[in-house]
Amino acid sequence: MSDRDARRLLNDRLDWNLLRTFRVIGQELSISRAAARLHLTQPAVSQALKRLEEQLGRQLIARRGPRFALTEVGEQIFALAGEIYGQMSQVSSMLEQPADEVIGKVRLLIISRISSERFDDFLADFHRQHPRVDLEVEVMRSSDIVSALQEKTATLGLSLNRRPQPRLEQRLFLRQRYAFFCGKHHPLFGRGDVAEGDLQRENFVSFTSDQIGGMLSPLTIFRDQQGFSGRIVASSPSLEEVRRLVIAGFGIGCLPEHVVAADTEAGLLWRLPPHEGIADVDIHLLWNREQRMSRAEVLFLQSIQHMLSQHEPAPGSLMLK
């Protein structure tokens, strides 16, 4: 057998436990002290040393009377055993990390201007716990979110959704209280004496989904029940654009209270009666029950549902403010 073949055979068969025992022997320079430290008998430690010397074909220790010393080869093997121990310690540290680090991508579709500190905190916590999960967020109209989820092109969505949709699961995520507002250019702006009846002939800025059967139809129902007769003079599917048109004075509009609170405080919008608001419009968490999800997607969905379970809304209350 060539020296190269012998070395390969040695590499394949060398027992780390024997090197570990020899490392302790080299540190203690005593079979008895090494045995006590390893919780083994002295014969067992001596036998391990003998086996290692046989495998290496070299003498590793030299006894000269009461003295116990490493041979030159023994010193080299002792140093090598220390390096190997250091590498093994790194393996142990690595194994102490979470056993199943989740890697993947989650695609979240969301309507614009969802304001929720708890949701923001959830995203921060999830990212800290699972930094290898990438999140792609895209803002869409509610109807487009529903379509995309039905087509299985996204993981989940946060959308207005009044009726159950085929193949989609839904769970209440946020309840938004809508109220009437006018902008700084409107004749009613700043007036504290406005009564609800004063609004009945005012023109409206509306969402395109604000119609009977639409996502925001509770707003239409309220106007019809109260006998509002003003025209819809501007409309948009975007909350941002409806807000812009109301601020510009096109007409009064229904907007979510907590979303435009800063605009009201800044003097851009003026809150109009009724004091209790108009209607609660629900935003739902939606996902396709038939979609096969990755581990990252399943984990994100389970985590957000757990967050919602901890903050179930009371009847008539706002959720996830």
C-alpha cells in the first residue's frame, strides 16, 4: 500500500473520540487526571491512547520516570486536535441555531392607506424572527386583489370584501369607521354649526366602488336612507385620490376617520356630522384555500392569524388601530 493510500485510509478511519481523549491527556499530562475529567476509567483512557498510536503508527507520549511528556509528533497531533475541537465547536454553535430556518418569499396584496400600528409591529417582529423570508407588497384595488387571489398569483391580501368569494377564506382584519369630511376650500369648512340636514343637497366625491353591491355600498345605503340628493361630481377607486378631491373642494366625501386624522389636525379636512360617523367598513385578510403554499407563506399566514386571534374586535369597535 502506498503512503498516499495509507493516509487516505487513515483519514477515513480516524476516530474523533480518540483525538478528543488524547487532547485531554495532553492538557492534563496525566492518565489519571484525564480519566477523572472525562469520567472514564484509567484503563479506558490508556486503551484509547494505545489505539490512537496504533492508527497513526507513531508514539505520542514518552514516560521518563515520573515525568509524562508528549513526543514531537504528539505535540503536533495535540495542536491538530485543538484545531479540530475548535471546528467541532463551530458545528455545535451552528446546530444551536433554529433547526429549520425558513427561507422564501411572501407576496402580499393590499389596499392603500391601511393604518395599523399593530400590523406594523407584527411585520417588524416577523422580520426579526425570520429574516430570510422576503416580503413583496403591492397596492391594488380590492376587486383586483380578489381576482389575483382566485388566480393564485399571490399569497394573501388585505382587501375590502363584503361577500364571501369562491375558493377564498376570509378573516376580519380591520374595521374602519367612515365619516363625512369637507376640504379647506369648501364653504362648510370650519363651521361648527353644521347640522346633518345641511348636507343633504351637497355634492359628493365618491369611491367608484361606492354603489349598491360594491365594496363600499354601506356608504351609499346611508346616503339613500338619509335622503341625500347631491350629485356625485368626482370619483376614484383610490382613497388617496378621493382624499385629494375632497381637500380640493369638489364636494364632501366619506373617508376613514383614523386614516385622515392627521389631515384634520393639519387643517386640510373638516369633520362633518353625524358625530358618530356613517358606517363601519371592514377590511379582511383573504387567501385561497386551494393554493399550495411554501413553508414561508404558511408561516406568515399562521403568524398573522395568531396576531388577529390576540386582538379580536368587540362588536362595533375598531380593530388594529
